[in-house]
Amino acid sequence: MIVRAILEWDEEVQSYSATCPELNFVSSYGDSREEAISNLKDAIELMLEPLPDYLHE
């Protein structure tokens, strides 16, 4: 599955936010861009976990 990720610097909390608008705006944060993206991938996997395997592709 290919989804779009939006990565932004959040000045208020001094970290990066990563969101996925295609999946009901799944989001996560991280101290670096890489961490925010990694955390977003984890959040997406957790959201998709209960779905049938063929929907994960």
C-alpha cells in the first residue's frame, strides 16, 4: 500500500509531526524527520493490523 505522508515541523512542541490524510489522518511525532516517519509507519501498521492481509498490499 502506498500512502502520502505529510511531514511538518511543529514549533510549539519542537518536534516533527507526520500525518497520513488517506488513512483518517493517522499521525505521529518524532524528534527527527526519520523518527517521525518511522513512528508514522508504526501507527499505520497498528491501524491496519486487524484488516485482512490482502488490504495491506
